Amino acid sequence: MSAEPWAAGETGMDESEFPQRCPYRSELVVDPSFFPVRTKPMQPAMTETSSPGRPTVLLWAIAGVLLAAVVAVALYKAWPLLNPTLSEVAPLDPSCDLRSGPCEARFGGGESVRFAIEPRSIPVVTPLRLVVQTAGFDVRAVEVDFAGVDMNMGYNRAGLEAVGPGLYEGQGTLPVCVRARMEWEARVLIHTADGISAAPFRFETRRD
Ligand SMILES: [Cu+2]
């Protein structure tokens, strides 16, 4: 008998009575034959492999799925705003230069859009006056969207107001570009009951 009685364990029996400790006594061992209805044999590696980090991983996985869902909904909502579905796009006239005067775009149905930017030098970071004259459209709203031709310059869109029959005016400002010369496409968006008709016009800005 040991001199310290607490070393003998709960049973009060001397440890020396069990010269061989069972090496698996802390593990849950399941005999597959104990469950006769189970058709697949239980994998030995699956008996007890749960680690303490598993609930944390599960929470992160749920958070990731929720975040992905939020991003998907935001993209879905923002997509028509950033990339409106166009019912018709007029052909681009590369010979017309907005820096020398108004340009006109013609649609297949005979409608036309005349567009001008003032001042004609088109300075950046300066309020620009945008003038649109439409013909043949049942106009609900007119917007002008500025996009970089070979560079993403962000969201630059201005709403125009009716100032006369088929005449719309508004104000827009172009951001400064890292490049000395920047090519832009102004898209005049004519909102009608049938959708949006877009008239593209190209110009460039120069940084002094
Ligand atoms: Cu740019």
C-alpha cells in the first residue's frame, strides 16, 4: 500500500494491481457490428476526430456565406444603375469633335440627339454645362454618363432638366486623371417608355 492514499484512485485500489493500462481508455471505440442497420461500415478515422476549433471554423464559414450574400444583393441592386440595360445605342461618329462644336447622333428609327459641352475646351474639375437637344423621342428623363474609354474613372453621371421642347440642360464635372491626356465617352441616356436609348460621343481632356 502506498504512503499517499489519494494516489490509489477512486476505486481505492492500488494501481499496482493493474500493471497494464488500457491504451484506448480515453477514446470512444465503436464496434460497427453494434449497429446492424448501418449498411456502410464506420470509418475508423471518423470515430473521434473533432477538434476544439471546429465550431469557430463553422461560425466563420457562416459569416463568409452571409457576407457573400450581402455582396451579391448589393451588386444585383447596383448593376442596373451602373450598367443600365440599353434598348438602342446610336453609332459613334468618330469624326465629330465636341471640342469644336455640338455633335449629333442618329438612331435607326430616325430619332436624333444633339449634344454639346460648354466650355468647349472641356476643363477637368470644373463645372461643365451639358446641353442635349432630342428629336423624335418621347422623353421621360435625360442623363449624361461619362466613362473612361480605356480606363475606369468611376461613376460620373449627371441628370439633365427640361428647359424647352426637346431641350435639356444640366451640369457635370469631370475628375482629374493621372494621365496628361484622357479619352472619354459621354453617353447621353434618353429614358423613354420603351427603355433607354444611348448616344455616345467621344472627346479627350488634357491636364496642363
Ligand atoms: Cu483617367
